[in-house]
Amino acid sequence: MKRFIGFVKKEFYHIFRDRRSLFILFGMPIAQIMLFGFAITNEINNVDIAILDHSKDTNTEEIINKISASKYFSINQFIDKESDIETIFKKGKIKAVLNFEKDFSKNLIKDYKANIQIVTDATDPNTANTISNYINAILTQYNKELNNKVAFSYQIVPQTRMVYNPELKSVYMFVPGVMTIILMLVSAMMTSISIAREKELGTMEILLVSPLKPFQVIVGKVFPYIFLSIINAIVIVVLSIFIFKMPVLGSLVLLGLESVLFIITALALGILISTISATQQTAMMISLMGLMLPVILLSGFIFPISSMPLPLQVISNIIPAKWFIIIIKGIMLKGVGIQFIWKETLILVGMTIFFIGISVKKYKIRLE
């Protein structure tokens, strides 16, 4: 029995000395419950909306103030004409526009009825529906308060219009998200084991004595996987178009170039994981468990980022998938050009350079 107790103590000592095991045992569950608890929500908060007020009277001002005072919406800007609606939607920040008809108060007093058009960006149909329901609830409450003060019943009629996805097809949301997840995880996993494999097989010595510089080794490891991942991307796009009837309103060439850029970013991240991992098993665990949850939860694929707590919103900015989803939805569903997605493109370029640079630095440290 003493031998058994001694053996158990030894195993505890081994576990406590291994920080990676402790992180997997305690760190990962905590991180997962925090992510699921805060990121998974059907509610919306601080959604950016715009106002198109043709009337500019007392009632429209009261409604705008009520919406602005709620925690659900943040009035980002006021626009002057209906042609501006499409432009601000293409920029991607505004999720809804409230369009007040001309002579809103006059119509309410004269005809006991006035109209408001709620225009939502339905590239994410679930969020668009939620936004519409929340605005309708605020308008219903205002209408109730208004009728308490008068003898005759006034009626404010909201009219909802969904743009880019009027039929609210969920496939328009899931195809870009699934494409992003597949390219991210597969590309990162493929390269994450490349250098770790060399260490396990004992072939690192060959690279040590070779005339290749660290940068050349890193790029050489990434290069073959680019072509394999491009084939993956082509297959996904073809299936999306012909099987799921996903529209591509923008340039196919631009979509292809942006996909290649994202693939290189994911491969560079995989190489970075490979350089800091001692074994293939560790590299696979980091690339699978460490990337899957953040990519799904913090990329805006399923849950709106604006509804998450501020720390998670900040963390989401370092997730490459977030920027690629904005790009791919813009090209496929909104038909935008590079003038609307150049910022997101530059961010992916910057991330790629950063990942490769850190990989080269880490690789040098391991060679010394």
C-alpha cells in the first residue's frame, strides 16, 4: 500500500511540475466556460444604427431619444437621403437604419397613423430579426405612452425591410462562416505539425547544418500548403454556389485573392504554433482547441460581437477569422469592391507579417 501511495504522490508531482498539463486541466475549462457564458447570447447590445429623419419633428425626436437611451442601440450617424443607406451598409458597421416618413407628426395627428421603415442588414438573418423585434418593442411602448395622453388612438406602423437577404436564408450566414472555419483550422493544423514533426523525427539536425536561412525554412514550410488550401477554398466556393445557391455579387477575382491572403495568414499562424511546440501532439492540441472556440465564438460568425463584453470585443480584433468574415460577406452578399474592405485586408496582411516574423525569431532561438 505504501508503494502505491508513493507512486500516486509521484504522479501528482509530475502533473504539478508540468505547467502545460495544469493549463489543460484547469485553464481550458475556465476559458471555455467564460467564452460560452459571455459570447453565446441571443440578445443584442450597443448595435450601431443610423437615422434617416425626413420629418425632424417632436415625435420623431422623442422616438430617436427613446431608442438612443436603450442599452440595445447606439445611434452612430444621421443620414440625409435614402441613397446613403446602401453605402453605409456596405461599410459594414451600421446594422440598421430607421427611415421616418415626411410629415410624421402631421400624419399622426391628421390620419392617426404614421409610418417608420426599419431597414436591416440581413447578411446575418438572426441578428437582423432580433434588431427588428427590439425596435418594434420600443415603438410599441412609445405608441402606448402616446395614446395614454390623447382621446383618440394613434398608430405608429413599423415596416421592416431586409436588405441583401430578404428571404432570411440562414445559408447566407453559415456558408461564409463555415468556409472561414474550415480554411482557418485546416490550414493552421496542416502547418502546425510541420516543424514539430522535424523535432520528433530527429531531422532538425539536417535543417541546422543546411545553408538555408530561418526565413527560407519558414516560407518553404508554408509554400506547399498554400496550393492545397487553395484547392480546398475552390471546392468550398463551388459547392456554395451550385449546391447551396450562394450568390457572389462581387468580383470572383477579388474573392480569390482575399481567400489566398487569408489562407497565407492561417498557414503563418500554424507555423508559429509549430515553432513554439515541442511535439506534434502539443501542436495539434493548440491549433485545434486553441483556435476552434475563438474562431467560432469571437469571429462574429454566429454571435454579434457588439453584444459581447468589452474585453471580448477587444480580443476579437486579434482573431483573423473576424476580418475575413467581414471581407467574404461584403464580396459575396453586398458586392463590394476593395474600396470598402481595404482596412480589413491590410489587417490580414499585417497579421501575416507579424506571424511569420515571430516564427522566424522563435526558430532562431531554437537553433542557438
